[in-house]
Amino acid sequence: MDRRRAESGTARGIALSAFVLAAALALGCGATTRHRVLSFFFDGVPQPQAPAAAAAPTQPAAAAQQSRIGRVEHEPFAAKECDSCHDKGSSNGLVVSREKLCFQCHDFDLKAKYVHGPLVAGGCLLCHDPHSSPYKHLLRSDSDGFCLSCHDQRDLTKVDGHQAGRVDCTSCHEAHMSDKKYLLK
């Protein structure tokens, strides 16, 4: 009899704790905080919704998402489709090698005359984050000066057109491939 009473008391304590947590989340926290707390405990918690005017209907999904939450999420990651990239049977393993992973879904016709080295080698993750990023195109940092994380600016200033200290590389260069030398547009 005492065991049943103890189990009943434990169940009531858990239910009361859950109710208090739910009430605190509902009343005392903003949408972002509620999302963060609930996501810690549960998978698949939807992102907090922004006001309807936040994203224009003509924007692509990723751009609309970025304007809502300040981040761009890779679609499989946002949809919690982890197994499209990760092998369930291994500890954080991938379904194919890192060098081939992005090409499972993204089709790049590598027939251009000049192709950026990391793309040829399957090094997409050098520039792009596979899950989410606050930067456009899931870049690992802001696009202004991003290329200088690999390319030495001192060497570039010796080349015509680079003396002004300009760091907006993609205004003249393609990021992935081009039929023009130096990946020029």
C-alpha cells in the first residue's frame, strides 16, 4: 500500500512540475526563449512564427526564413531529415564521404573551363556550413572578405585591380566556376 502511495505521489510531483514548467514557459518567456527551452527537451519543435508581414511571398524559402529568424537553415537540417546526410548506424557518420556528400543533392556541372579548387575536391564545407548560418548561401562568415580566409591579401594586391583594398570578391569573380581565367565573371 505504501509503495502505491509513493508511486502516486511521484507521478503527481512529475505532473505538477510539468504543469509549472509549461505555465512558466507560456507566461514568462518570449517565443525565442520558449523555443530554445522546448527544443532542448523535444525534437521537432517548430520555429517561432514571425508576423505575417516579415517575409514577402515572392522571396525564396531560405531568404524568407533568414528574414524571420536571422539565420538560413539547410533544408534537410530544418526539416530534421538528418538521415539524408548522416548514417543512423554510426556515431555521427555520413552516408558517403565528406567529399561526395553535397553532390548527393546539389548538381554542379563541372564542365566549366576553370573550377574553384575546393569545389573540385568536394571541399564544400570549407566555405559552407551544412546546417545553418547567419550568412547568405550558408557561408561560414560574412561574404565581405570571406575569400581572404584562404587567399592572402598581400599576394592579391600585387595583381592589377586589387590595389584598392576592395574585399567584395564576388563582384568580379564567380565563387564556384567560370569559363574565364581566375574565375572572372
